[in-house]
Amino acid sequence: MRPLTCRCRPTFPQGTQQSDGHPESGVPCGDGGTPSEAGSKICPLPASHPADTQTPAPLEVPVLLDAADDELLALLGRDGRTTLSALQTATGQPESAVKRRLDRLRSTGVLYFGVQYDHATMGRDVQAMLWLTVAPHAAAAVGRALADHPEVQFASATTGLANLVAFGLFRSPEHVCTYLNEKIGILDGIRSVETAFILRQVKQLMYAPGR
């Protein structure tokens, strides 16, 4: 399993809007325990913390990030388990300032933590993109159905001839064929599906709105 990583929502310069997201509980913690324990702990947020809600409160203005925020996000983007003491050393900021910045980034939904792992080790090493052309009246229903399929890791409405796009993980090419026949083929409103196998992945981002 890969190390815990953090992901942030896109950074927004002044005057731009951001989408909703939800930070999950758990932040690097340097309090309590032995120095070695404190350096490796991920501490849950208290229930009263603003980030411990289903979604962050709607923001009246965009979140504006400064150079210090960007530096913290870059460090956590490389290793989400970076401790407060390591963040303090790398940034030159007091630990209390690092904590305040992390609290702000998490409570506004800019930053949340998640786990990435190698799907190939679990027998799902075939990746495929699906472009679906769906009748307009059925697009929402088909989109919801795709979101419920365990094979589908990403699904989105889009413009163009194919108005839905999805990314899936499968055990084999035969699994893809079965999926198309038995799960996609039974959905009403689908006019056509174009499938493309991914030969090599060079970058992956993890962002889940509404977490």
C-alpha cells in the first residue's frame, strides 16, 4: 500500500470560485506520547471542529492561499504523513502557525487526506476509459448508475457527442466485455459506448468532492 497522501482542491487565485469538498478527519499531530510516537501520529479532529461536518460550510468568498500555504500543501502532497515538527523545520514557521494553517485549509475544504494503493496487487490491473453517448433525458440516471458500479472509479458529465465519461478498473479484458454487456448494456438511454484501454498511466490525482 502506498503512503498516506494528501490532496488539495485546486488553488484559486483572487477572484475565482471553488467547488465544494469535504476534509476527512485526521491531521499530523505532534502532541502527546513519546517524541517518536508524536512524530508519526495522525490525530482525529475533535467533533466540534468545523471540518468534522458532512461538507464544509458554503464560502461567501474564495479561499485565498499565500506562499506559506502553498509550501505546506507541496510538502503534504509529497508525503501526507509529514509530521508537524518536520513541517515546522521545512517551512521555518512555528508549530502553532503550522497547526493554524492546517486547521484553516482543512476546515475550508482546501485540504483533505486519503489513501492511495496499487490496484494491480488486488487483481485489477486493466484500466479503461468509457465514453458514453446517452439520450439527454437518461443522462442523470445513467450517471448515477455508473457511480454505483464498483468497477467505476470516476464518472462525469461532459460536453460533446459523448456526454458521459467514466474510468474503470477491471481484472481482464474479458471482465471489461462482461461489464459492458451485463451492466452497461441494460441501462436505458445509452446510444453508443466507446471504450479505450489505458496502456500506461503517468499521473494520477485523487480528489473526491463531497467527502
